[in-house]
Amino acid sequence: MHAVPPKPIPVFNGMHSVAIRVWHWMSAAVIFGSIITVLLASTLFRTRNTIGLVHDQLQQKGAVVSQDQARAVAHAFSDLLWDLHKYIGFALCGLVLFRIGIEVLTSPEKKLSMQLKRALKLRPADKEGRLEQQHYIQVKRIYVIFYVALIGMALTGLGLAFEDVPLFKTYHGSIKQIHALLQWVIYGFVVMHITGVILADLGKYRGLVSGMIHGKHIKRDQG
């Protein structure tokens, strides 16, 4: 008597398109670049943290400068970093438009919204399949939150970059607060994403990282 083979567990993770893979790695570079400029401008190159260093270095070179003059020089370094952050933000805005374009132009079955709807409609017969379905749905929902936060970051960033526009100037304080709040959402997603990918790639979703590079189907470890 032949043993009945177990039913295959539904694999929800599929192949990523070239456009998504390009967008993913470009976005990773831009987001990390943005984070680095914020960290440097807020810590090592923060104006009040470098005034003393600038003042002392200029005095050692024989220049006689006041604290206000030293502050102006120190502030220039901070401005350079924030200007770089602004240009990186413009690149992020372009990537947001790129991602929206992918979602609009891609085939219906590959749209994020349709993938989530299909997953919600599935009724796996076994417990492991249901657990995988729940995991897939949770991941997709987190991505939706991330995309909303990313769009919010791009829009508020534009509001700060063009703060001289009367409308943006009127609500500058609120725009800045929202921008600062959304950055923590992005930081949280980055930490969750990297941690989750590493754990998944080391576990039953081996090949997850390489799949995002070369686009091949993810091979699941069936144990």
C-alpha cells in the first residue's frame, strides 16, 4: 500500500520582476544614504557640537575669531550635509513615482493590492498552510504601511525643501513634525525588514536575498 504524499504547502513568495528588483536596491541605497546624512548632521557635524573644535583649530593656526564667526563656519558644514540630504530626498521622490508607476503599469496579478486580495481569499486546508498565509498577509500589510510612510516622507520632505512657498511656510512646523515622525516608521521598517530577511534566508526561505538579486523563484526548505 502506497503512502499518500503530504499536500504541498502553498508558497506565497514568488519571483520578483526586474523593475521591482531595481527599485528595491536603488531605494535601499537612497534610504541608507538619507539615514547616514541625518545621523552625521545630527551628531558629529551638529553646529553646537563643532563650534569649539572650529574655534580651537582656527586659533592654533593664528586666526583670531569670535564664537559667532566659529559658529558660522561650523554651521556651513552642517548645511552641506542637510543640502546633501535634500538632494537624496529628491531621488527618493523619484523612486516613489517609479514604484507607483510599477504598480500602475504591471499586470493585474502582480499588483500588490491583488496579491493581498488573493492571499486573503485563499483557504489552506492544513495548519502549516494557514500559518504561512497569515505570515504572508502580515508581511504585505507591513509593506503597505511602509509605502504610505514613504509617500508621506517624500511629500513632507518636498514641503521642507521648498519652505519658501507661502503654503509650506505657513505649515512649516507641522510638516517638520510629521516628517520627523515618519522617519521613525521608516527606521522601524528597515530594522524589521533586515532582521526578517536574515532569519527567513537562514531558515525555510533559503535564497530569499539572492532571489531579489537575480529574480529566480525562492526555493523553500521543505525540511
